[in-house]
Amino acid sequence: RTRNAARPPSRTSSQRFMWRSLIAPRAARAFSSAALATPPTPTATRLIIDGKIVDSLAGNQLPTVDPRFGTPICNVAAADEADVDKAVAAARRAFDEGPWPKMSGRERSRILHKFADLLEAHSEELALLETLDNGKPLSFARAADMPLVVDHFRYFAGWADKIHGETIPVDGDYLVYSLREPVGVVGAIIPWNFPLLMAAWKLAPALASGCSVVLKVAEQTPLTGLRAGELALEAGIPPGVLNVINGSGEVAGAALARHPAVDKVAFTGSTEVGKAVMAAASHNLARVSLELGGKSAAIVCEDAHLDTAVEQTHFALFFNHGQCCTAGSRLFVHEKIYDQFVERVVARANEAKVGDPFDSSVDQGPQVSEEQFSKIMSYIDSGKAEGASLCTGGQRVGNSGYFIKPTVFADVQDGMKIAREEIFGPVMSILKYSSYDEVLQRANATNYGLAAGVWTESAQTANTLSRGLRAGTVWVNCYDVFDAAMPFGGFKQSGIGRDKGKAALDNFTETKVICQPLVNAAWK
């Protein structure tokens, strides 16, 4: 049996994220003749406020930790409320008095293209930093994270001069038209699982729209965001337009979300924290967009191509160590193929190599932090205690760092904790179903609605299930295809608004209507 036989002979641009990630360990060897890359020494460890690289006002610092060993990499400046005030004031001045929102869209586009070019030129440096700070395999950071970051900025650089309103016909002698204007100062708060890519999802459409931004990077993974902020200054983004701060969510993140001079808050993270962000922003009625958690259903039908479904459902769950909001963590398999599928997917999980993410042959590095490691292990204990069948994994790998063996549970029931709550780790839960009506009802019986997947050879079944699933994205016979043009966001408690695509511009623009009378109008 070979999984390669199930792969398509060519890859479209919209498929590149999934397929690059599937082959990343092998592709990485093309980048370097050495199997083990050398971890970098970080240089960007201070805040970026008003075009200057500065320490925090109080001199506060937080360590960022190497998840391979659980030891500090370096100390990074940590913002408190005073630093947030300073950054927001700089963004406010840049928006109210500076050139960025007033310059032509084409000029903003040229600067954003230059920024994208610099990110691409420094992509190896940034990929190395991402792996050091986050623990994801360097092969994945090279093949997925960085190309998508660069592509995202180029995509929205192309939108900068195409944001416009419309002429509106009305009764009476009036000229009525609308404008799309930047919303103002944006507070962007990003997570630690895809640090620079999630920053790009917020920054690219906000900057293209003419907004100024205060970006709060995750305190667990601050290094790439701070380095990218330096490159933004080099690209010519004016002082105050992009401010980058590090700090804890409880201090810096909370202060940014509730700040009275922030017009818009854009957040990616857990549903629990998203609710707190929304509550904080509500005091000023700041606009809010939220990309939150998920418990995505992956449905394998009885007619699915098994080799393809095994490979892709493995990827859907274990990619990025399971630390992915769209992870296909509720794997529903038809009863007629259930036993065979479980056997194959367990064998596939056992093939994965866990180890140093700087090793090009590694599929899975460490989880991001001790806190996340402990949380995942507690879910594994819960699955065993509630009667799920542990087929493989379930234990740490090695004696140091935050490594967990890929874990597969079978005979999972809907009421079990591992089937209800977002684990955000390498834990696959396989459930059995017997009919499409049943699986739709069970798949939708959750507070989440971020994504889902369907594997079937029938176009009719694909249509029935994809239309019936209450989720923002449904992948059919593929998973985790992320193109900059594809809107992304969730139903229900998985979020509000959409990242990516034209729809993302709605997050960062306001509609203004202008009405003026016409005298002796030629047309009625």
C-alpha cells in the first residue's frame, strides 16, 4: 500500500498549503544539505512604538521558552498598560494626522509589496525563528507558514487601490454615493500556533484599508512578530502605523481590548478569551472581529477512497502538532468501514516521527509550552477514564521538552470530554456513525462551527453533507487548503466576521454615504 498513489498529479495554487505541508519533511531537504539546521540567535526582542525600537517604560521583560527543552531562549520586552497607552497614542496620531490613511491606495500598495518582498528575502531567518519559538518543524515553517505570509501581504497589496463605494440611485434630485473608509486604530491580538501567519491575516487587510495598528503578539511566541515589525519600518510604513508589542494577555492584551482610543479589535484565539475580549471592547462599542476555537467534524463516508482519507484525516488532525483551530478532531467514520479505517489510521499515526523540529526528517516537534503540554495530557487521561479505546500514543516522548506521541482513540462517544472540548493537541478521536442524517445531527451538536471535512466519491453526498454542516469552511476530499482569497471564519461560538479574501476588508472599513442635491438635474 502506498499513500502517494492517492495524491493528484498536479497541484493548483489553492491546494499548495495542504500539499506542501503533507510533503514538507521531504521537501525540506532541498533547502539544505544538512539534516539538522542550526537554531538562530534572536535579535528583535524590544517593542516597536511610533517607528522606534524601544524597551518597555518600566523595563519589564518576559522569557520566551524553547519548547524542545523547556528552557529560556531569551528575555523579551513586555508591555504593561502604560506601554499600551503609548502605542495606541502613536497609532492614533498616525491615523488622525499622518499620511497613511490619506495616501492613494496605489502608494499603500507599493509599500505593502515592498514589505512582502522583504519578508520573502528574510523568509529563512523568520522560519528558523518560528521553529525556535513555537516548536513546529522547520520544514513546515519553510513550506507553509512563510510562503503563505508573503502571499497574504501581496494579495492585500493588490486590494489597496480597489476599495471603493458605489453610486446609489434614489428618488428625487440628489447625488448619492458611498465611500469605504478605514475604520481607524486597530488593536490586533494574535495567538501562538501560527504566529507570523496570524499576524499577516490581521495586518495585511488592515494596512491595505488605511488603518493604523497596534499588534499584540503572543507572549509564548513573540520573536517573528517583532522581527517583522522591524522589516515593516524598512519597507517604509510610516511611524505609528504599525506598532508591535509583546506582553501577557491579562495585562497588555486586556489593556488594548478595552482602550478607549481603539476603534476596532481583531482577535484570534480561544472562544473563552474571545468572549472576554468582546466584553472589554463593548465598553467603547469598538468594532470586533473574532476567529475562535473549533471542534471540527471530519466525516469519512463508506464510499471514500480509503488511502486518500487516511492520509488527509491524519493531516487534518496532526498538522502543526494538532495545535490548529480547524483540526479535524471529531473523526466520524461510517460503520461499514470503521474497523478497517481505524487500523489504517493508527498505522499512519505510528509512522510519524517525533523529535527536534530542526531535523528535516521530523514530522512533529514539541507542543508550544508546558501549560499546553499538561492540558493535552489531561485530555488523554480523560479519554482513558471515560472508556475510549487508546489505540496508540498517550504518553510523552523523551524526558525533556514538551513532546507527545501522536495519540488515537477509537470507540469515542459524543458525550466524552475528548469529543466535546477543543484539545489543541495531537489527539485523534474516532467516532462511528450509520447514516448521513445521523452524522449531520451529531456533527452539528456543538457550540463550535469553524470548519469541517467530508470524504466521499459521490457528488450528491458531498453536496448533502457540505450544505448540511453548520461550519464556516467545509473541505471536500481535502483539508486545510488555505488560499489568501478564501474567506475564513466560523459559525456559532467559533467567531464573528471573516479573515482572508475580500470579506476581510469589511473588518477594517466603514461605509460612509454622501448625499447632495442636484439643481436642474439632466437625469431623474
